[in-house]
Amino acid sequence: SQQGEEDPQALSIQEGENATMNCSYKTSINNLQWYRQNSGRGLVHLILIRSNEREKHSGRLRVTLDTSKKSSSLLITASRAADTASYFCATDNTGNQFYFGTGTSLTVIP
Amino acid sequence: NAGVMQNPRHLVRRRGQEARLRCSPMKGHSHVYWYRQLPEEGLKFMVYLQKENIIDESGMPKERFSAEFPKEGPSILRIQQVVRGDSAAYFCASSGVINTEAFFGQGTRLTVV
């Protein structure tokens, strides 16, 4: 299966701390995307990183991609209670479909 | 520029009825993807469509499920003779061209009673 796998499954931190989530996948990809999903809501696109990129920033988000290890990490700096959500990585190798993992559930405690 | 619009947001059906889920992609997007999310699980790919064509339906159950994306109008995911196990959130995403961001709708939560 191509499916990305996030790690850890659940993460609980204090407000202000950094949160790091990892994603591993199995085959070569064109790009990898991170999404956030608040409870009972749709997915919000956070960031896309292409296979020829190693790092990308967007506000408090930092994404890295290591194609040799087939892994990516999402770092949220200076976390806020509003960051509480599930975070999914999605990989795309054919342009036809995105494969999602089961997500990391992040809880930021005020 | 409205985002991906899905309707209805919530749908309740009795076992054996039909469920029709609609997805209007973002303006200018011609690629539509449908995903299903069971409670406490990740998203599972169902089908990928372009206008008037099914490109990849490898994630679609072989029976009772069908999808279309006509030249005019929204994409439709149709589930015939629903069963309790079809209860899930169904998400639609659209993208402009291959290898670009996919934007998701808010989902349709189907409950089969």
C-alpha cells in the first residue's frame, strides 16, 4: 500500500511548545501534502512539498521531506490551543489520487 | 472564489434507500476526488474523476456505489441500497491540474438507520 503513516497517533503538549509529527510512506512520490482536520469538520490544506524539495515553511509550520528515508515531518512552533486537531499527510505518486494515513491527533493544552 | 461545496452536510437514510452526495469543485478545477472517512479512521480514496470521465475507481466498492462528473453540474456519488456500514463522512476534493494542491469540501456525513 502507498498509504502514508503518521507518527505518533496522538500527541499532547502545552501551549507554547513545539509539536512534531512524522509521516512515512512506501513508494516514490511526486509530492506530499499535510492537512488539518478539526473534529467533525472538513480537511484544510496546510502545505505541499514536492519531491525535489527538502524543506518548506508557512507561518508557524515547517515541513521537511527526506525522500531517501521516505519520510516527512511537520513541525508546528509555538503551539496554540486552536492548533488542536488531527493532522494527516497525503502522498501522491501518479497524480490520480492522494493516499492518507490515519492521522496524528494533536491536543494543545492551554 | 467559493471553495469546494458539498451538499448535503448531513444525510440520514434508512437501510435500503439511496444516498446521493453532491460535490461542486472549485471554480476552474476539473479534477474531483472522493474519499470516505470512517469514525476514528483516516481517509480512504474511492474514486478520481475528470469531466465526464472516471479515471480511477480502484477504491470504490464493486457494488452499490457509483460516481459521475458530468459536463455540466456537480459530481455525484451515489450509494444504492444503503447499509449501516455505509455510515461515514464522505469528502470530495478538487484540484486544477495534476500535482497541485487538492482542496476539500466540508464533507457529507451519512447516517444509515
